[in-house]
Amino acid sequence: MTITERFLKYVSFDTQSSEETGTTPSTQKQIIFAEALRQELINEGLQNVELDSLGYLYATLPANITKQVPTIGFISHLDTSPDAPGKDIKPQIIYNYNGQDITLSAGKILSPKQFPELLDHIGEDIITTDGTTLLGADDKSGIAAIVEAMIYLRDHPEIEHGEIRIAFNPDEEIGMGAHHFNVEKFGCEFAYTIDGSECGEIEFENFNAAAAKISIIGRSVHPGSAKGKMINAGRIATELVQMLPLSETPETTEDYEGFYHLTSISGNCTEASLSFIIRDHSYEKFQKRKQNITNIVETINQRYGNGTAILTLTDQYYNMRKQIESQMYIIDIARQAISEADMTPKIKAIRGGTDGAQLSFMGLPCPNIFAGGINFHGPYEFLPIQSLERAKQTIINICQITAQREWNQKL
């Protein structure tokens, strides 16, 4: 089986997570994929293959050296985003891409005019969607790269490596992927999530993140006699949105700039609800953003009466830089591995989150490196096959470099 065939097999599984169920995993279809993957790992000869009841799958490639080196890990997530349809994915492969528009389906064009990063992959073979679903490279490209790297190392004992642990977890897309990850069982000194995008990316900074859910309770009265009586929850919801700075949304920010992102709004005169995500790389600015949305809710209650707006504010994860910067050798290894795979390392901050952020705060330093996919969470997602191959090679290189380094006795 080639790495492309493995990836296409994986995306045939519908594994979208859901914020609505309150279970772990959030959808049982993730377990179906995990069960198939568990059997695959057993068939490929990996050891200690274990799938727990919550959908966390662990396995081991034993060391082929006696030298004392760290046990390292590689992690990807089973789920795909609920932001776009993820069932009955019909991938297509564009061989030797020529730099022109790609027709996905009637009315859906993947064009370098809108997505100029396509031009970085002229001459490569690109897997796209058919324009009706996401592709699922986030993060089934990561899973494919990890599994293929383990098989390659198994079949090439001349490449020396220490013990390698791999893990695949559910519910990353809804911010719950690391919540039940058994760091102690995983038993690694450090690990990498294979969950980034373009070739060469190394990420050890991410947003601090919170979710804000606001319920608005209105009072419905016949509009003909509503003066002084009606409290229109739907209108108040739109008023609240306008109280946030319009220049601090995802579509107006970049690099280290934080934002407020309205992810859903619904309602009528009687009741309304809003959901936001709040993001900032700076912890101090992150706290100010949370305070700002708290103040806005208090203002609404002052205008329309206590209990009109009810805020539930939940921290989701924090910037892992604090946990990584004292152990930069982990980044140095990734940088060398990428260079040896004939790429230029690109250290950048994630404008998002990763399971590695939570895992780093749980005692497992875990930066993120690329898996090759681009335009995640929608029908314009695509994956250059050559990028997937480079992700696999980077993992192999990390394992080899780790075995070649000299480690002190604290290990």
C-alpha cells in the first residue's frame, strides 16, 4: 500500500466530531475508524497496540538499539472538522498540476487567484475534494505520515532509532483532544503532533483560547403594543455583536494579532444565543479580551435588566511557548530533520490551537509540525502528495537524529 492509498483509505471514514453530544468521543464514528486503525497497526507488527473506551489509540515501535535515548512520540487526531460536510468524501487527484484553475464540481473552482499557495505546488500531484465536502487531510494526512514512517523504520533496520510511541486521539477539532490523553501511559520525554499545514512548518507558539457562550432572555409582546414592554432578544444579540471591535475579527487580523470570532448566532424575540471563540498569543491581552466580553454582557444587563444576558466563559488551552522555550533542543531536532528532507524550516506561530498545547501543559512537551494539507475545514482543502511524503520523511529523520544525539544521564 502506498502512502497515497493509505490516506485515501483513511478519508473514506466519516469521523466528524460534534460539540453537541457531551460524550467522549463526541461521535461513535470516530471509534469505528479507531478500531480499523487498531487492527491495521496490529497487522503491521506494532506492539502494545491499545484502544481505550474513550477512543484513544496507542502503539509502540520498539527500539533497535541499546543506547539510552529518549522515548519520543508522534500524535495525530482521528476526527475531522464539523465546519463542513465530512461524509462520502470523493477525492480526485490532479497529476502534474499546471498552475491553472481546478474544477472541483459545477460552480466550485479551486483557483490560484483565491488560493495563491497552489502555485507553490506546480508540477506536483494534488489531491482535492469534489467540492461538496472537506477532504480530511486535517488530520488524516498526519495519521498516514506517521503510520507510513513506522512501517518504513520497521522495514529498514539499518536506520537506528530508540523506542517510538504513536497515538491517535478523538475530538481535537472541538478542543477536547487532549483532555483524556494518558500522558503517563504514553511514556515519552517529548513528542510532536503531526497536524500542521505547509511543508517545513514548525510551530511551538499558539493562541491562548477561550469559548464564550451567551444566552439572551427576551420578552415577547405584540408589536402593536410593545412600547416599554418588549425586550427583543434577537435584536439585542446583534447589538452585542456590534459592541465588539470590528477590526479584531479573524478576517481583519494576522500573525500575532488576536481576535473575537462569532461562530454562531440564532434567536427570535423571546430568546437568542451567541457563541464566540476568543484568541490571543499574549496571555495579558487574552485576559483583557475575556474581561471585555464580560463587561459587554454587564452593559447589556444594565440596559435591559439583570439576567437578560447570561455569559458562560471557558478557557480551552494556552500558549505552549511557555512550556517549550526551556527545551529548545526539541525544536532543533525538528529543524534538522526538515533540513535533511531538503526543505527550509519555517518556524511560525499557530493562529489556532493544537492538542500539543494542552499536552505541553500536562507535562509532555509537544510542538507541532506540518502534515502537508492546505485550506482545512472546507471544500477547497487540498493535499499535495509530495508534501505528504515529506512529512513521512521528516518523522523518519526525527527518529534517526534523536538516536544519533548524545543525551545526558537525566534520561
